[in-house]
Amino acid sequence: MGIVLVLCLIFVQTQISLATTPSECESCGCCFGRWNKCDLYDGKCNYRCLNGYWSDMCNKKCKHPNCKRCARYDGSDCLECKTGFYSTNCGHTCPEGCEGNDCEKEYGSCTSCIRGFYGEHCNISCPTSCRECDRDGLCSECNRGFTNAKKQCTCRTDICANSENCGSCTNTSYLAIKNECCMCNLENCASCAKLFDIINFKICKRGYFVHGNGYCKTCNSQCVDNKCNSASGRCLHGCITGYWNNTCDKECEPECLSCNQADGSCTQCKKNTTYGPKCRLECSTSCKHSMCDIDGHCTNGCISKRFGKQCENKCEEYCKRKDNTTLCSEITGMCLYGCVNGYRGRYCPKDIGNTGKDNTSEKQTTLSAALGWVFGGFIVGIILIAILAMIWFRKRRRSNAKHHDIHSNDSFQDGKRFWWTLVIYY
């Protein structure tokens, strides 16, 4: 009875298995081998499964679609990925630079690169002069127009100044060496020259300048945008905050927030209560809150009764007060609300005293001014008469030049009479 039950269970299991078995796996079709691939009684494969299948009877497909071969007793464990995929579950695509789209399963490293690329994942372009390079970026074949793969294809023959004897090159980034123009092989060099078999820098690449000892040095990090003149190292766009000089190699005074990049004098202080070229002078206490600009001029105005750029002057004591505000203009010092009794003027400087005396004084002043105008007019009139007389006299003499001896005395007398006539008339 027991044997019959076991056979029944085996039969049922076999039927269920056959119902879910892919058609290609029937009759031990997915078992590996040519002969005796599986047991005739239970259908279990005697060896391993074909790629893509797993289980005792190798009738189940691997659980991950990009899995080429999985563990026989765990269909989720990929042992090998299909071409073009990698990772534990073969869920990642191989890098585009891999030749044949083939890469290593665990990390996706390319087995070989397509032409023109190198690196572990073949994502780095070979030098422009190289047509093909190895995994380390060393040129193995040069592009057209370039020569000498041993020198990374940095040599050319098409830029020789003389095609027959390449003694010089038309491009300053190259040097004539052994009948070919080879690129300056100096680090960060854009142009070079050869003197006594020694190659020297002439121009450096962007971000570098020719140092005194003949090599390209990095532009000072204090240069704005890290840009400098490739010949002198002078910063092209000035210095960042806190530094000055042509190469921005000097620091501003510690009290400066910013400084003049030509001489290092402060242009702004860290404290708004100090000023001067080194920000070491204290703002006037007459400034509101003792605050001033770099020149010491008060920025928030003056305290009461003070005026001037540094609030160094006092308002006149005879300016009229109002609501405890300042008495005079902070710029000009003029009284804002007039003068107290007994004083007048914009600055209230005059003591008007007795009103009658003041009126008499004003009348005397007016009379003096009038007399001055009359006297001045008289003097001007005399001068004009003299000028007119001289002009008339000279014209008379020129017109009677031919009869000088006969009429000279008469002309003189006539001029004299004319002069006195004008004077009497005036």
C-alpha cells in the first residue's frame, strides 16, 4: 500500500511539473549533454542545465531576464549575464565604449574598447592626435598628419616651415626636432622655444604664467576667476576681497573689509566707526552713533547743534530752537528756524541792538553807496572823454600831414578847444 502511495505522489508531481515545463524542456530537453542526460524514472537531469534554466529537471527559466546562466538550485542567483549587461541581477547596461558591448559582470569593466577610447569603462577619448590607443591612453596609431606614436603622436610634418629640411615650425606650440615638428612636451605650456638644446616656456596655458625660473606656475588663487596674464602673472580681473597688488599676493590691512588694489589703502572698513587708509582712526563723536565713511565723513548726520562733513562745527548760539531738533543745517550751518530776539541774518551773527540806531545806520550806508556810484560814474566819464579826444586829435593830424608846418599850431589849438568843450559840456 505504501509503495502504491509513493508512486502516486511521484506521478502527480511529474504531471504538475510537465504542465509548467516549457515545450523545449520536455523529455529532458533543457538538460546538458548528448546521452543519458536525465533519469528515466523521475526526469531529473544528471548533469547541469542549459543556459537560462534551473531546477532538478532544468525546466524553469532563470528569474532575471538578462541572466544568461543561473545557479541550478536558485534561479535568482545569476552566474553569468547576457551580452551587454552586468551587476548581480544583470540589471545594468555595459558602457557604450565597450567593444562588442561586452563587459565584466561584477563592475562593468570593458574587456576591450572601441577605437578612439580608453579607460576601465572606455569612456575617455584618446588624444586628438591618436587614432587608436591602449587601455592606459598610450597611442598605438596616429591620426593623419601626426607622427611618432612613441611620443603620443605629438609630432607633425605638415607644419614644417621648410618641407625639405624641417628646421622650424609654423606653429609656436611645436618645436623642430629631427625633421619633424613635435609639440612642446612641457607641462601647461602653450608655446615654447629651444635654446642651446634646452626647451623653455614662452607662453603658458590659461590659468598659468611663465615664472622667473622658466616654468609655468599656476595663477594666484586670489585672482578673480583664477585668471592672469600668461606672461607676467598679473591678475586680469583684479583680486578677490582682502587682497591687493598686480598678482594679488598681498593682504589688505586686518581692519580693512576691502582695499585699493594698487596701493593697499583701505576702501572700506570692517567697523563703521573707524576710517582712514588703514582704518585705524576713530570717527568723530559728533557724528550720530560715531559712524562715518572711509574719509571720516559722518554717514548718519550730526548730533544736535553740529554741522560740517565731520560735524566739526557748532551751530551759532543765537539760532532759534524748535522741538529739541538741531538748530542749523548739517551741511551749511544756516539757522533753520530763524534767530532769537535781537539777532538777524542767515547765521544770526548780527546784534541788531537799538532799532532806531540800526535804521540810521542803514540810511548812512545807503547814502554812502549812492555817493560812491556818482563819484565812480564821474571818473568813468572823464576817461571816456580823454579817449575820444585822443582819437579825434590823431585823425586830424593824419589828414593835415602835408601841411604840417603851416597848420600844426592851429591843429593843436583846435584840439585844445575841443577838449575843453567836452569837459565843460560833461
